[in-house]
Amino acid sequence: MSDITLPPRAADYGRLTHIRATRPEEIAEAAARRERRGLPAEGERLLIIAADHPARGALGVRDRPLAMASRVDLLDRLRVALARPGVDGILASPDVLEDLLLLGALEGKLAFGSMNRGGLQGSVFEMDDRFTGFDADAIDAMRLDGGKMLCRIDPSDPATVSTLESCARAVSDLARRRLVAMVEPFWSRRSESGAVRNDLSPDAVIRAISVAQALGVTSAYTWLKIPAVAEMERVMAATTLPALLLGGDPPDIDAAYADWHRALGLPGVRGLVVGRALLYPPDDDVAAAVDGAAALVREVRA
């Protein structure tokens, strides 16, 4: 790098670009030496930070359409979140996860790679959730703990069958390597305006779970990533698979915390996977938002 002295934050992120331009193999080296941790023991719950939204062109949070547009700002927020007590790991696309690896932010954390980001938000092909990110080989080679896939099911959209087939193949490929397949299923439809809407009624979530848990040649390594909705006792009765609650972009963060708290007490729920709600809270206090979610998880752990 040049002899110009950069502020610590700028120097950190400038180093990322320098490594990528001159020594990209350092990413694999960082993955090879990363300290790993195990999956939760009996009775433990997880708090995973999600950061794969930008890869699908989903940059908005509440009334801020480009909230996640700045990579430097996103990395700042992720580093704050990952450093808080009680945070167990990260779910991210390859680019974000590689930046965090180079920054040393993933030591002793679980790491899940996002696999299918091809259904770009607002596109005519949004329901075609193609696998454009990690595959099982890369997840294994980088010593990650599993892969996550979005599985939106719209009976009126022909692209759904391709998504189901691709997700089934990914589940099988991960299971052969004894890696977690985190499946995020939704029963979805297009509104009259053409926007994709996920049906969050209990019946629809149950239907989506029923399809998702049967994908692949085995469900031995499959976990579900599902919303906290009404009648969660009935929803969780639809599966014996471990489930993690997703965060989404809730308009009322206090109501979201209450929903998570209620659902975390159910036997099959093994924790939270939350991104925007914690990384971009209304008051912009990432540490406080993450600490609040960690307290919910710790309360159930106790």
C-alpha cells in the first residue's frame, strides 16, 4: 500500500481491497486458519446475524431504500454485532463473509454461507431463486458450518419447481458432507401489482414447512429458518426438525422482540437468525439491539 497514513477504519477496509487485488489467495488462507466452534448442545439456543440481503438487491430497511448500500457501513455494523456477548455466528453471501474473514471477525463463530440469491427483489424473475452464491463444495472447502437457501413456493409460478429441485439437490450435497442445510421456506404469491408477497398465516407456514422438510435424500442435517407467526405451537407441531426464527424487517421492533420471546420457549425452536432488525434498529444503536436479542436467547438457555 502507499505511504499515506489512513485512519484505522479506512486502513482496515483499504486493506481488504489491497488483498483482493494483489493476494486473493489470502481469503482461503484465512478460512483455513479460522478458529471454529461447535453447533449448540442440548438446551442451548443460537443467535446468528444475517447479512445476505444485499446479494439479492434487497438494500432497504423500513423507510430507507438504500440503508444497506454502503459496504463499509454494513461491515462496521456487523463487527459491532459479532463482538457482542451471546452472538454465535453469521449468515452471509460469499463477498461479505470473505471480508469478515479477512478482518478476523469470525474467530470462534459459526459461519453459514448463503447459496441462492438469484431471485432479485422486484425482478420479473424474482421467484426463480437460482443458486448464484455458495455451493456445497465451497462451503466445505472454506470450513463453514452449513449453507442457507431461500425456498419460496408459488403454486401459480412455473419457476417454483426449479427452485424445489435445486434446493433438494443442495440439501443432499450438504448432507453428504455432514453440513447443516438451513432452509427458509415461504408459501408465496404475486400481488396485483406484481410484487412477491409471503403468506405468513399459520396454515401457509405449515404448508411451506411440510414441503421444505422433505427436500433432499435425507433431512438428517436440515434446519428450518421460519418466521415467528401466530399460533406458533401449531406451526412447530408440523415438524421435528430444528428451527431458527428469522427477523425480517419488522415495522415494530418491540412487537418483534415479544414474538421472538414467545416462540423461543417452544421445544423445537433453537434460536434466532436476525439481520436488518438488529443491524439497522430505529435508534441506530446496534450494540443495544443485539444485546436485547441476546438477552432473550440467554433467558431461554437458562
